[in-house]
Amino acid sequence: MTIEAGTCFHCAAEIPAGIDVVEQRADATLRFCCHGCRGAYLLITGAGLDSFYRSRKWEDPAPPVSFSDRFEDPFLARFVHATPEGNAMDIIIDGIRCASCVWLNEKIIERLPGVLQARVNYATGRARVLFDPARITPAAIFSRIAEIGYRPRPYTATEAKRGADAEKRDLLIRFGTAFFLTMQLMAYSFALYAGYFQGIGSNMKLYLQLFSFAVTTPVIFYSGWPFLRGAWRGVVNGAPNMELLIAVGAISSYAYSIYATFAGGEVYFETAAMIVTLILAGRLLENAAKREAASGVEALLGLATGEARRLAGEQLETVDLALLVPGDLVLVAPGERFPTDGTVVAGSSDADESLATGEPAPVEKHPGATIIAGSTNLTGTLRVRCEKGAADSFVARVARLVEDAQSRRAPVQGLADRVAARFVPAVLLIALLTFAGYLVTGARFESALMTALAVVVIACPCALGLATPTAVLAGTGAAARFGVIFRGADVLERLSRVTVAIFDKTGTLTRGTPEVAQVLPVQILTEDELLALAAAVEGGSLHPVGKAICAHALRSGLPFAVAEPTTALPGSGVTGVVGGQAVAAGSYRYLSQLSVAGLPDEEELPIQGTAVLVAVANVYAGTIILKDQVRQDAPALVSYLAGQGIATALLSGDRTVTVRETAAHLGIETARGALSPADKRAEVERLRQEGAVVLAVGDGINDAPALSAADVGCAVAGGTDIAVESSELILVKPDLERLARAHRLARRTMTVVRQNLAWALVYNLVGIPLAMTGRLTPIYAAAAMTLSSLCVVGNSLRLGRR
Amino acid sequence: MDGSLIFLMVLSLVLGAACWIWFLWGVKRGEFDDIERPKHRMLDDDDENDENGGRGSGT
């Protein structure tokens, strides 16, 4: 049977050579990569939901799933809570990648008998399912989600998360209230503006001012409460902040306007209300971006929850992970995650430990080998003796590192805050001096107070307050359009000041999967012949190395027939019959165990990469070297950073030799290998202590502590969710060129912020003396304030162009 | 003239307040919790054939 390249209709993954799972449809033959995918397809089309395949927008294949995880009701029952409408359960659905996934999950779950409602939140990937406990169990819901190829896990809101949700709603209500009232207020204000120019009855003017007063009061004291509180805290701590500036601006124009309402004159209620409303809007948008940041630890701990199959004597029992104690024996099947750190007692297999070490090639596991919690068992069933409880396992330790780093991150004082710290006291001082000066020169108390207040009002930090939020908003908006997400204003600022960039190797600067780098046949064979032989025996393999060889052969257009493997030793190699001859492919150890003739010395093999040796009829035929290739755009990024005067370093969990080679190839100055997640974090902290502003770029769980410890953590998407959630800068696609663009944008944004602040200060420099002399008539003050704000907003909007 | 104007201003305030209460109700019900999904929801095209699509539920 000759096979051809193709991708799975359901999960879009490349179909491994030799796999022939098809589904006949009236108009076409659909091909799948495994029976699980075919099952999912049948389930989806059977439910009449096949429009999923037309509407989904996937650019990359779905990550592999097992389709048949076991779910136990007693375990899941703990996460169910009763509500008036029925029993509810929150489920995190891993693998949601587009709106169609959300739609598919909602429909599939809702069509289960007994499910009352299913709502999936696209932003968080979380489902809330309402169901009738008499008709369906949580395990049945979980199984159905797994059957269509997503990974469900129960969700429990932590106290912190619930607090953050409440805060978000609180902010939204404050903003909504301010917004509605300010709209009302503007109607009255326009009537007053018209009245100023055309004349207005004094009664009418008073009514309008009283109504303005009525609607402004809640805006200041309810919506503006967070600022008032923050300002008070600033005063108490002796550190004038941005909030103090906002509070002074709002309160002074509010107080002045009340005075003017009763004493006669023009009011500035709209200024007071506008400051509060606009700044609240900025906060709301910023919070939306920051919301997910805290969930990284949660996702990480999600890896450490679930069940394990424990051997009690020879009896298998399913237990909650948390109940495992050192010394327990557990059985781990292929495709499962290891529940806790331990030692292999029986069986052999490969383990994907990339999450801990960053090394993409699977590691052979034989009795006596150590196991890392959270890594995945690939090829054979293993018996593992637990060495640690789940609470002390590798993932739990990494989770603690991340949590620790996040809580220790010092709050950064933004540029606007630094300006405010000097500006506010200066304005207050000038106002006080004005007041005192007028009194001393014999002015009436009332006019002295009015002039002093006019100084505060003209110095009202509208432009100053808007300088940063508008620029950041425009900057982050522009970044989002080219696929970079900033979580918060401070990230832009810190990115623009970065002095050291540290990179993870695997999956960040390299592709993260092995690829054929070199084919070294013995003299009687050509490269293609050797590759075809290896591809034939490895054809049925699900091992990443086997897959890479087959993929390379297919790409090179080599015809090869897939041999039936006669023997396969998990983690070592495989033997099959090709053209009547026994062909073996595998590690050096595997071939020497088969006593293959003509094997080279082990030392002669290149140290770099993974070597697959091939033997035909028990005679050595050549070696194929697989390597993790460097991404095409990596050299350009490194040279860009060097051009900007930013030092670069490569920190990896991989072997030091490999790391050095990659660093040298890319022109990275420093390279260190064999680092644990804690080592990486320590290195980041050391650099920070030396005064560097550190940008850390990574994609794996093992990078998460470093990402959260750095000034700017940047996650490359396509990596793990945990890395994404531990960082503040996210590249939506694994395209490093975007990082350079993001850096340029950050610098431009900070330039605009500085221009805005400078403008606001210049405006004040002109306005304050005018106000001090008492020459500034109210309407011109209002016009100048508006003009200044418009300038700032307009300048910021330039960032969104091009 | 003053009386009718004040009446209109109060009326607009009442209308505004009604919208505001509606908004509060929406926030409390969680209408603003997911701002991504609704814009895609209108593109789901299967709602009109739910009757025939709902029957089969598995393989």
C-alpha cells in the first residue's frame, strides 16, 4: 500500500504514514488521523452540527487528545453546586480555539438529555452547564466533551478570582453610572454654553446649574470613589500620585462650580464629571486586558488535579491525585500524564518531558528511571512508584514559583505617576501663593479664593490624565491588530526600556519538534534509499522521531511501502520487513542489542540532536540525525535587538552543548544550558538586581517562573497556556518578527506619551499665569481645556495609523 | 415656560435613570461577562434547522 500526504479532516493534523482511517461520504472520501477523530466526526455530523467544519478558522492542527479519558462521578460531584435553576457545574474546556469550538461545545452538551443549558465563555474557555441530576451525571457530560476531542476539567473559583470578578463588575457599574449621568450633564452644559453667548434668563440659568449639580454629585462621590480613596492613600503615604491629581482636578472644579452656582458665574461641572468618566473608561479597558493574568497558576495546578490508577495489591483502584502518598504504585497508560514524581518499577516507554526540560525529543523510560509529574507517557504502559505527594510534585513546585514571583513583583510607578508626584504639589503651592498674595495685596477674601480656585481648575489635569491612557490604548490597539497583546499600560513602558532579552530555546527560537537534519548512509546506499528504508519501518510509529522521518520522506517525494513492524521496543527502536529483508531502526543501544554488524563507535556519532541508526539484514546501513531546527525569523530578531543595544542571552533546560551551538548560530552573546525552572528564575532575578530591565521570552511550563519574574514576560503562542497566562506580552502567532515590531511600537508609544505630557505641561505653563492674574475668563478656560485634551487624544491616535 | 422646561428635564432624567437601571440589571445578570462570544453568535446558522438537527445525538 502506498500512501500519500494528507491532513486529518477533523483535527487538521498530518496523517501519519500507514494510517488508513476513512469515512465515505456521498461526495467525498474523508481521511482521519485516528479512530478517535473519526468518532468525533461521526458524533458531530450525527448531531447535525457539521457546519462546524465549514465555519471554524484553524490555521494549525489541534493538539493531540485521547478522546477517552475516564471520568468518575464521585470525584466530579465535589464541583457541582445547586442553583435555583438546577445543578450547575463550571467546566474548563481545554482546546477551544475559535468561536466555532464554542458553538460546537454548547450544542453538543445541550443536546445531551438532562442538560438544561450550556454556556461557554469564549474569553475564558469556561463552560457553565446546568443539568438535571436525576437524568444525567457530570461524568457523562465530561465524556461527551472528550469524545469530540476537547479536554474538560472541573473549575473551582478561588477566593482571589471571585474577588477580581466582583471588582470588575463594580468598576463596570461605576463607569456605566458615570457615563449615563455625564450624557445628561452635557445636555445642560450645552444649553449653558449657548446661554453664555446669546444671553439666558437668570432663572433658567440657575435651574440648569442646579440640575448639573444634581447629576454631577453622584459621578464625583460614587463613580469617582476609587480615585478619592486612592488620592487619600497617596496623601497619607506622602506620595502624591495620579489619583490625587484626578481627585484635585475633579473636586476643585466641582467645588468652584457649586460656589459659582450660588454666587453667580460660570460652572465647570462637566469638567469634573468628564475627568472621572474618561479615566474610568481607561481603567475598564486596561482591566479587560489584565483579567487573565492571575489564572496562570490555576491552570498549572489544573495539571496536578485529576485521578490516578493505584495498585492496591494486584487490584486497580481509581483515586484522587491528592490522596497519593510516597510509596504508592500507580499504573500509567500511554497518553496519560504522570500524576506525581516517581520511579519506574516495571515496563518501558518514552516520556515527553518537554514541559519540564524544554527538550522536545522523548526520553526513554526503563525500570529505575525517574518520572516528572505532569509529563506525558507516550508509548508503553508503566508501573510507577510515587516518590512525592501531589502537593510536592514538580508542577506544584513550579506553580508556587510562579505565584511567588507574581506576588513579589514590585509595583511600577508609571511615568504619569512620576510627573504627578511633582506636578500636584507644585499646583497646590501656586494656588496657595496666589490666594495669599491677593489677600496680602488687599483683595477681598472672596475674589482671592476665586482666583486661587481658577488656578487649580485651569491646571486641571485633563490632558495630563489622558496623556498616558489614550496613547497606551492606541498603542495596544495597533499591537493587537498585528497579533501582539499587551496586558496593561506598564508593560508598554517597561518593554520600551528593556536592556536584556533572555530567550528559551526549544519552541521559542526553534520549532520545538525534531526534523531530519542529516542523512548519513554507508557507501553502498544513497541518502534517499536510507531514508525510504527508515520511513518504511517507522511508518506506523506515533513516536515524534518516527513521524519526523516519515514526514521528511513524504516531503521529499520518496515512495515507500509501510512495513508491518515485527518487533517494537518502546523507547528504543523498531524492526520490520521491507522487501523481504529485516530492517531495524532505533537508538545505538537498540542496534547493539540486536548485535548488528559494522556499527560505528558510539563516539563517532555527532553529539548534536537525536541519532536514529538503521540496519538492513543485521548490517549497519547508516544514520539519520534529527535536530530541532531554528526558526527562520530568529536571526533577524536577534540582530534587531543587538542593533537596539539590547543584550541577548539563551537560557535553556536543554544540554549545554546544544544550547551553545544554537546561541553561536544565532549570534546570541550568552548561553547557558541544563537549567531548571528555578535556575532560570534566579538568573532573571540576578540580572534585575544588577539594574537590568529584563525581557524574558518563552513558551513552556518550565519558562513560567522566569516569565513572571522578568520585567516583561513574553509568551509565544502555540506553547502552553500556562506560559501565556504567566506573561504580560503575548505573541498570538509563533512569529518572532512581531516581537521586534512590538518593541518598536512600545518605543513610539512612550515617545507619544512624553509628547503628550510635555504638551500638557506647556499648556499649564501658559494657563496658570493667566489664571493667577485673574484674566482668564471662564469660557476661554473651558475652550483651552478642551483644545488641550483634543490635542493629546489626536496625538495618541497617530499610533493606530499605518 | 419654566415649568414645562423643568418637566422635560425631569422627564429626560427619568428616561436616563430607566436605562441606567436596565444596565444595572444586565451587569448583575452577567450580560457583560463575555464580550467576545455574542458577536459570533449571530453567525451560528443552525438555529432554524434545530428540529431536524436535534434528533441524532451520537454514533
